Amino acid sequence: QVHLVESGGGLAQPGGSLRLSCVVSGFNLDLFGMAWFRQAPGKEREGVACISSKDGAEQYVDAVKGRFTISRDRATRTVFLQMNNLRPEDTARYYCATDFGGDPCRSVVGGISVYAMDYWGRGTPVTVSS
């Protein structure tokens, strides 16, 4: 009974910040990698950031490097995505996900389909606009 529930999305000004949360249940965050994806209207779902199941390293797509930070808190069973210096092109629905069959980073930065993920949250919308 794996569940992932995102929150924290909303409207931000360009250059502003948002902190997304994903509360998880049904698995141990220390044993499986986690990832954030996003999907803008009319576009394919794409990877954003991940925590590798192989070594725990954080990885990011070039579009968000230096601006976004993925982290996790074991006590609250929560994965975070801190988004700073937001840009209009960051506007999308953001999803957290996990891959029980492999490293989720393979879908974020490794070129593997995002649909290799086994479990998804329902997403939280982010709009960056003046």
C-alpha cells in the first residue's frame, strides 16, 4: 500500500521560491530512491531531480541545476523539492515517484522512460508568472 502525496505548489513570481513536499508511506525512504518529475501543458512528462538508490547521490537535469534541491526527512517520511530562482518555464505539474525495480535516476537523467516508475503521486501544480 504505497502512497505518495505531494503538496506545496502554487503561484510564484519569477525569481521566487517554493518548497514542494511529498509524504510517503508503504516503504522505507532509506532503501529506495526517489524522484521528482514535472509535466507542462502540452508537453511530455520530464525528470527534474532524484536521489539515487545506488549511492544516495542527488542528481538534477541541466534546466534546474543550481536552483533546485531534492532532500528527504526520515522522521516525517517526506521528500522535498526546494525550488529557488523560479522561472516561467518551471511552470508545470510536479510529481514525486519511486522505482522499486531500479534506480529512479535512470529516468531522470539516464534517458529511460519516466514510466519506468512504479508509484506516482497525484501531483501539485506550480505556476511561475508575474
